[in-house]
Amino acid sequence: MQLDTAPELPQALGPQALLLPRFAAADADELVAAVRRLSAVSPFRHLVTPGGFAMSVGLTNCGALGWTTDRRGYRYAGIDPETGQPWPAMPTVFLRLAQTAARAAGYDRFEPDACLVNRYLPGARLSLHQDRNERDFTQPIVSVSLGMRATFLFGGLQRAVKPAKIPLQHGDVLVWGGSDRLRYHGIMPLKDEPHPTLGGQRINLTLRKAG
């Protein structure tokens, strides 16, 4: 089945937040292959939050630093706590795509050192949260969607602000930074709508400058 990989016009979600529809579609096969290789080294796992709740989303990491959580709190670490080894190196295709997307959104000097890889199955969700474990909030966040459709929640700088609901398709890329960098965001429970090539899952790559 031949899928249309032509990108569409960017959509502003805020003063410094941009949706790049299908921006990653042409690289999707290479991205998915890289996810399979790195998850064979550092497998997906369901971590426990400081409040004692198991996350519905499976996750792993690549790059110099990886995001992790347990009863002690949220943090970045250079060692995978499950394997006792460094996280897999960030694939070149991840870095190239993230920097190209960041430049398209006006961030010319993005140097991500961490990529959180999330795997959503039907019913999985991500509650509203801020990304604030990083040291440098001047650096943007680049988020890549692959596989099943999802609804992205993009809120305000306070949790109480009602979030906008943004449909995400296979190959879409989100970039947000600057005045939008600390906005609350999340993912609504995933519907069971299998993707033609990835089946019943959604893979999300979130690239950040963490250290």
C-alpha cells in the first residue's frame, strides 16, 4: 500500500508552537526500524510514578540521557536502570529529523541529547503534565507521531486551563518552545484504530535537550 508522504502546511498552535503535518512521513520506515533496534537493547517498560501508579504507556530511551521515574521521583539518567548499561545511542535519523523540524519552527541551534520513546496501545493515555526536568528551557521540544492516530492535548501554563484537542496522524511532528515551552500537554486515551503499517500501536518520539 502506497501512503502519501507529502508534508502539508504548518499550523500554529501558539506563539512559539507549531504542528508540522506529515513532516516525518518520508522517514517513517527508517524511524520505526531504529525504534525496533534500540528497544531490543533497552526494552519498553511501564514505569511507576512517585505516587505509585504504573504508567499505561510503555517507554524506553536513547541518547546520552534517558527520562525515567520511580517512587523516588522523575529524573534523567545516563544509565538504563533496567539493564545497568548506558541507553542506546541516538540514531542519526532521529537527530537529523529533530534538527530539521526545529529549524522549520525557528529554532536553529537545537542539540537534543535525550529521546524518550513512548509506545501506546489502545486505551493508553498520558495525563496533562509539564516537561520541566530539563536544565535549559530555552531549547524546544520536538515530538514525532508514528502509527495509530491520537488526540494531543495542548493546554496553558496552569493545569486548570482547558486544553485544545489536536488530532495527530502518522508522520506529524510538533515543535514547541519559548513562551510555549512549559505548557501543559498530554494524550487522550488511544482508540483502537489500527494503522496500515504499524498495526495497533502508536510510537511517539520526544526529543529534548536535557543536560
